[in-house]
Amino acid sequence: MSKVITDEKLIDEILTRGVENIYPDKDTFKKVLMTGKRIRLYCGFDPTGPVLHIGHGNQLRKMAQFQKLGHEVIFLIGDFTGMVGDPSGKLSTRAQLTRAQVLKNLKGYKKQASGILNFSGKNAAKIMFNSRWHRKLKFSDVINIAAKFTVQRLLERDMFQERIKEGKPIYLSEFMYPLMQGYDCVAMDVDMELGGSDQTFNMLAGRDLMKTLKNKEKFVLTLKLLTDPTGKKMGKTEGNMITLVDGGQEMFGKVMSWTDEMIGVGFETCTDMPISKVDQMINEMKSGANPRDAKIKLAVEIVKIYRGEKEAEFAAENFIKVFSQKEKPEEIAIKKVSNKNILDILVEINFVTSRSEAKRLIEQGGVKIDDNVINDINYNLTSGEHLIQKGKRFFIEVIVV
């Protein structure tokens, strides 16, 4: 077991940077950390898709900070809750996933997370699956847990209020989700849970359940979300979701598509650049400095974290050539593909994460093959070499075999 670090300056940084709130409060949690007590904390990840994104990356980075202090961290995969679907922030019911879909989605999670968390060594992060306890619960157990919550409390959620106003259904399974997430805390007997601020309700439900069933304090740390000026999170539909499997150039290009208002919070939540330098950059922009220069620095810092310094520099050079100088990059990746249909090829070369995303991209005129815009989703490439372009910045040469 590793020694717990109690450096006050370091702890203050961890409890402040990128943090939205701490329950019951920061000072109480800080006192516990300063005692040298080794706490157990976790963050949950529902496998609703096959890739983790930069929002998950920010959560993993915060977990890694606690891991480096010597605390026990749990990477919880919601292989049971993922089948139900978290209603947080959703104005319509999520489509339920099958067990097979969930198991397929989670296959790459450990590999993706291992770029940030350490799963080996003296203080290795643990991987747990919540089906381990949820599948064992009897109906009487579920009733007993449900008896700890009121319908009025669950109806406080904004998205439920919106659905009621719009006459949209709220299913009982969606009511049950915060109970299940709350029970994860009880089953693992944790001291703290962290997650995005959109998870506040679910995490506080777990805090209440810990008090009721275990008479134990559970701290909750919520992280700031990376959103556009309207409050909308990045997503697949908008085409600006950075995944942890994206290449350096794709990461770079997506950061450059962010709005100027996202630069400050992007530096705070997604990088390790000192806040004093971030504040200086923001002040320079207010005084007339070009936000594009700050955004390039932000993109470099993000790519450096996930893909290394060399790839970050290469991505920056390529972006300047392609975007500013309107040139094709000097070096274009080459990949052999086994598919001929354009939808399958776009997935295979990681330009998109699904056929449905590929379909949207083509219908929006965002794909060129050999400098010609493709509008046919059933388009098949002939054998041989082809240059595929996504948007203005992303190029790859494919060899259809």
C-alpha cells in the first residue's frame, strides 16, 4: 500500500481546479485528506457506446490525481445500469441496451482509460462491474431501497419537469436509476464519488443512501462540464466530441472548432497549464489578442496529454498548413481497408464511431473522395488507392483490397 500524500498546496489544487462543487463542503473534505487517511473513491462509466470521450478523460484525470496522492480509486463500469439508461439531462427516454450490446461496448474501456489511470503497481486502480451486486438483489431488496426515497424528491429533476410540461412519458425504470447508482456506493462502501456536474442528483442520492443504510458520510465532488455558450455539451451529433481513440490531428481539429468562450474552461478542465497563465491568456484576449492563437495552444496541450508532445507538434503544423494556408498536409496517413462501402470505411478509418454518424456526415456534404463530394450513402469504392477527406482538415489515403 502506497503512502498517502498530505501536501496542502497539492490538495487545494486538486479540490479546486475544474471542480464545480464538493458536498457537504470543501473544508470538511480537505480536513479528511489532510489527516493522511486513505480514502476509497470511484467514478462510474456506463458503456452506452464503445468509446470514452474527453469528458470521461477529465474525470479519469481527476481520479489519477487522487491515485497519485495514494488513495484507492475504482473505475466502475456500469454494465448493469448501462442497460437501464441514465435519464440525466435527457428530455426523452433513452433506448435500452441489451446485455450483449453493453458487453460489446465496454471491451475497450480499460485500454482507453489506461492512458490516464495506472492499473498496475503498488496503488493500482481497480476495475469493478456493478452487475456483480445488482444482479443479486431480490425484488424485496429493491423495494427496501426504493422506500428510502420519495416520488416528490425524484420529480425535482429538471428534465422530468420538462417532460411533464411537454406531455412526454417518464418511465419507472428512469426513477430507479439514481437508486441503482446510489446502491453502487453502498455495495463498494466508498468514501467519495466524483463525476460531472450533470450527475449531481444521482451522486447525492447515493450520499443519502449511505447515510441511511450505513450511517456513513460520503463526499461528492462534481466537475465542471465542457459546454458551448448555450450550455450544450459536446456530442456526436455536433461532430465536436473528442474521443480517447481519436488521433492527434483529429483531436486538434475538433478543439479548433470549439467556440472562443470554451477556451478558458477548456484550459482549466482539460489541461495542466497553470491557472495563472490561463488567466493571463484570457486577459490578453479581452485586450484584443486573437483567440485563435490561444485555441492553438489549447489544442496542443490536449493532444500532448493524450497522444504525446511529438504528435501535438505535428498536428499543429498540419493544421496551420491545411487551414491557414489552404494546403493538403505533406504527410497523409495510409491505411488498408477491407470494406468497400463508404459508411463501413469511414468507421474503419476512425473518421466516425458508427454507421449512423457516417450517414449524417455524408448527407451534410462532409465527405470527399478523390476531391469529389460524396452524397450517396451506398457509395462503394473501387479497388486501389483513394484519398478520403472529412471536412476541411482530415485526410487519409485508403487502399481498398
